[in-house]
Amino acid sequence: MSSLLNYFTDSSAITIFVLLLLSVYFIATFWVFIDRYIIINSRIHSEAKSLKALYTGQSKSVASSSLIFTYLTRVSVPNKAILEAASSDAIRVSTKGLTWLSIIASTSPFIGLFGTVIGILETFSKLSTQSSASLNVVAPAISEALIATAAGIAVAIFAYTFHLILKRKAYELSSLLSSQSEVILSQVNEES
């Protein structure tokens, strides 16, 4: 604990700012992932139940819990345009926040690298005032500077992984909505 306190007291304002920014990124990454994962999973579950009812003939239309339902109530005869609009709108709302995960995944390593460069510059600046610089003096200072890069890479790993997981879940949701739309359109074609 004292070494962590020493690290922060010896660090510059820029290094501390970089680590605080990466901490905010880390929290935002988990917040977006948990929020979107819960929402998309519940929507997938609801749409899967609705599709199963359509496939098994238990229902002639989507369930009232389906994201398509409110769009279908606005038209007398379901058509491809309204079903595509419903699907597109549902995916757009469900995937809100994925752009932030992508931004965090791509920028956090650079922010960490910036912190490391600043840390190394500070180390060399401090070394220039000393009469002799041995490996015993340089190595700990450089290793402390690399903490920012490690933090940036750690944040990027989580953000990129969560982005891919949510992207796959959004694909599942899109597939379920598309299947329901096809079933509904086939029923309309059979009736006409």
C-alpha cells in the first residue's frame, strides 16, 4: 500500500490524470457492458419465445412483448417495410453504447502510452540532475512509467472483448427479429 502511495506522490499531474482517465474508461466499459448485456439478453429471450410461438402455430402474430408488436398494431396488413423498420429500430436502440466500447478499446492503449512517455521524460529529467545514473536508479523509474501502458492495455482488452460479445448478441437479436418478420410475411402471403 505504501508503494502505491509513493507512486502517486512521485508522479506528475499528467500521469495521475492519465490513470484517472483510464479508470473512468474502465468503469464506463463495465457499465455499458452490463447495461447492454442485460437489455439485449432480455430482448433475445422475449423474441425467442415469440418466434417459438409463431413456429409451433400457437400464435398467428408476434407476442405483445415483442419489439415488433407495436409496429404491427399501427398497420392493418403487415408489410416488409414496417417489419424492417421495427427490426432496424430495435437493433439501433439495443446496441446503443457499442460505439463507446469501440472508442475506449481503440484509444485507451494510446492514452496509456502517453502516460508512459510522460513518465519516462520525467525520469530522464530527474536523472539529468544526478551525477551518476546506474541501472539501479533507472530501472525502477522506467518500470513505474510503464504502469500507464499496462493500464491502457488492460482497459482495451476488456472494452474490445465486451464489444465483440455485445455485437454477437445484437446479431442474435437481429436474426430472431428477421425470422419473425419472415414468418409473418409468409402468413400474409398465404392469406392473400
